[in-house]
Amino acid sequence: GDSVTQMEGPVTLSEEAFLTINCTYTATGYPSLFWYVQYPGEGLQLLLKATKADDKGSNKGFEATYRKETTSFHLEKGSVQVSDSAVYFCALAPRGGYQKVTFGIGTKLQVIP
Amino acid sequence: DTAVSQTPKYLVTQMGNDKSIKCEQNLGHDTMYWYKQDSKKFLKIMFSYNNKELIINETVPNRFSPKSPDKAHLNLHINSLELGDSAVYFCASSQSSQGGAYEQYFGPGTRLTVT
């Protein structure tokens, strides 16, 4: 079945540091890939997505590129802020039919001033 | 103008009780979901409905019974609550499409504590 492997946290960074959260996946066909973010006490919200190979999703300074050859979708940000402290989930959804989204375990990011 | 709302936000109850959580979305979506998030933030799909029809039914104890009276509402009833049911339950919705990528919109969660 489909699976998402995400680096375990927590990840602690100083403000303005570079962020990378690794995500690799296993799926049949060509899934769509997502990063969701969960701020403390809230539900998940979509951060960015990519629907085909070599697509780059971007939002709020975060980027991730759909790499089919390495089955990866790593999340990056050039300069993190304290307000980026949250839990980040990588996820995939198969094409066609009714989508059952597979989520990674979530990576907690803590940014310190 | 809340997109996906859940009630209650907090629920504290004793073992053996029966409780319900309600979810409503005003996005016009045709698919709704229930997820369980444990204390380590692991997110697990429980159920999904498309136009009131159950389409995803994961390995969940039959003490959990979802009900979708219409495509804007999805409720979750839990019988004979156990300590292990303590978690945050999230409702989500999306618009189904063939072959397309679409995001899920999550509610704020219901924190269930069973004592």
C-alpha cells in the first residue's frame, strides 16, 4: 500500500536558519503530494501541493519539488521565523477514485529567537 | 464564516459512557472524513463519506459509528468509551474529482478525554 516516510522530530532551529524536512513516499502510479501544517491547538491546513513530477509547490516562503526519480517531496524554507513553529505533515493522495490521503508521522518544528 | 466546524471542542467523560461529536462544513464539498490524532500527533483516517455514502471504513472498533444525514454534516457516535479512545478527533472535507489533486479542509478538532 501507499506510505509516506517523514523525518522524526523535533527539529529545533534558530530564527533565520535554513529548514529542510525530508519526505519520501511509496505509491503506485502518480500520486499528488502535499505538505500540511498544524499550528498548536488547531487543525491541519494545506501549506503547498504538487500534482506531477517536477512541479514545485510554494507558499509563505516554503517550497517543495515533486521528485519522481527519488520519490521525494522535501520541504524547504530559506529563513524560518518563530511563527513557523508547528507540526508539518507530508501526505500523498492517489489519482482517480475517492482519495484516501496517506499522512506521514508529522515533524515538529520549533524555532527559537 | 467558519469552513469546517466541530462541536464540542472539548469533551471529558467517563469510561463506559456514550458520546457524539458533530461536524458541519459550509464549503459545498461532497466528501467528509473523520481522523483520529493520538498524543504523538499521528493522524489516522477512520471514515469517509461521499454524498452521504460510506466510502472509507478503516479498521475501527464497531463502537464507533459515523452518520451523514446530508453531505454538509458528518457525525461520530462512540459507544462504551474506553481510555484508549482519548485523542483529538478531526473532521475534514474535500471536493472529489477524478484524477485531480484537491486539498482537505480540517476542522479545529475535538479533544476527547476519557477518565
